[in-house]
Amino acid sequence: MKHRTFFWFILPSLAAMFLFIALPLVSVAIQSMHVEHDQVLIVSENCGPFGCTEATIIDNEATAKLKAEKPLGKFNGLGTYTNRSHLAFSEVALAWSERESLSDFGSKIMNLPFYRALAFTLTYTFLVTPMVIFFGFLIALGVNGLPKMLKGPTIFFSLLPMMVTPLVGSLILLWMIDSEGIIGAALQIMFDDPNLSLKASGTLTWITLMFYGVWHSAPFAFIVFYAGLQTVNEDTLEAAMVDGASRWERVRFVVIPHLVPLATFIALIQLMDNFRVFEPIVGFSAEAHATSLSYIIYNDLSGTDTKFFGSAAATSVMTIIGIAILLLPVLIRTWRDFNRKVV
């Protein structure tokens, strides 16, 4: 294909990416450098027979005029990134200087909202992603070995978790683990403790959220792996059987190498999705024990009186940077494998 023809072929895609991806990202980055305007206050003195008192009122007209003149807000530079709600440089330095031990330093850091959310986000991402790949692969192997008559219904029921809206699915599981739900009541009977509650423990809340993440995302990995299993070379498998390879050896030396590119693709998708975990936290009302970077953005923008656009934009930029850092090793490995095949 000629370069000129190729350029006109990809021009619509490039224009769409520029308008709907590049420009919004630049806009968010600029917004993160600004904070909300301070309210204009008027101090008046009221004098009466018993003396004078000062009263402070908000000048709504002047405040509205200021916002109209500078809609982005007051320029703050990188101050939003370094304040207590985000990277908290001053608080981290103070905690390090006053530390009694590393565990004491860690506990102080976990009291800061950004680091507490980052800890859960990373834990969720690095535990749920490999488990989704592992269980998706096991389910695909199991379904692929079923008789043809049973494959259709089994695939349908296996995909149900992915068909359910994440928020609805998390609400269903929340009702099930409630003290009056089937799981919550069964655990109370099993441990003979009427006060046992999965929602009261931070550790159990984290485990529940991750269990839900695996349950909801494993069908995606399953259907990708199942499609890949249909392309495995039957002659290679038969040759391995003739050579005396067991089922596990055929899976290890034939099937898994064939599915590695698909596993890389699933890892890329899951890393991006899991690092932006949000719906389960809202559905489980788990913000007391677990918050994520996406939840911080939601919290900044959900205020009825004041919406912290600059703070939400700064968290969004750091979320994008975090996703890029996570994806970089996978992308580098994919690029190397591609170059090796080309050579």
C-alpha cells in the first residue's frame, strides 16, 4: 500500500483518537494544575447600643464573577499533586523522620487517603489479574473436554457473570453476604456466632471484593482461551500422544505455549480494568475499609456544594501514569517477541 493511500486510510481513526483521547487527556492535565477559587468574603461591622461586632458574609456576586473570568480556577501548579490528599510529600517526610519502625511508618502512610487507596488498588490488581487468567484457563480446558451436547449450555452459564452489570452483580453478592443473606446466615450458623459479619472486617471486605473481581472477570479470560484452544494444532497433539506424553505434558508443552499471546492480551485488558476498580466498592459500600484511585475521583466529583475538579484531575493523571507503568513491561515483552518472530 502506498504511503499516501495508507495516510488517508488511517486519517479518520487518527482524527477520532486526537479528538476523543488526546485532547481530553491534555484538558485533564491542565485542569490538574488549578484549584477552586477561594470565596470572596465581605467583613462588615455592625454597631449597636451594646457595642460593635464583626460579621463575615460571602459575596456571591463577586465569587461568581471571579469564576466566570477564570473558569479553570486558581493556578496551583504541582501543589495539588503534593498536598495531603495526594502524594503528601510533607506528611510522608514527617512520618519518616518520626518513625519508630518501618511498620510504624507504614501505618502512618496508610492513614493518608491517596496511599490507602493506592495500596488497595495495587493489591486488587496484582491478585485478581493472575487469578482471572488461571481460572479462565482451567474453565476453558474443562469446557473444551466436555461432550459436544454439553458445551453450549455450559458456555452460556459460564458467561453469565460477565453479562451481569458490575454494579448489579456486586449488589447481589452484597445481599448474599449480609447477615440475613444466604452466605452470611450460613457462616453464622457454621461458626455459631450470630454477630459474625463479613462487612465488619477490613480483611474480609478486601477478600470479598477480590473474590467478586475474579468471579466477574474470569468468563472473559475463559472465552478468549476457549477460542484459542480451537486453533491448537491437532497433529502436534496427536504426535505428543504417540510419543507417550501425558495430558499434563501435552497441556504444558503444546497448549500453554500456543496460548501465551492470548494470555498477554488478557493481562493487558485486566491490568487496565483492575487498576480502575470502582463499581464493587460502591456496590458493597466498602469505602470504610477499601477505597481505590477511581473512588477518590468519584468522591471529589460527587459533592453537592463543592466539586474538586482539580483534585479529581490530578488523581486521573496519576491513574493514567500508573496504568502506563503497569503495562510497560508487558508491552516491551510483546514488542520483543514480535521482533524475534520477524527476524
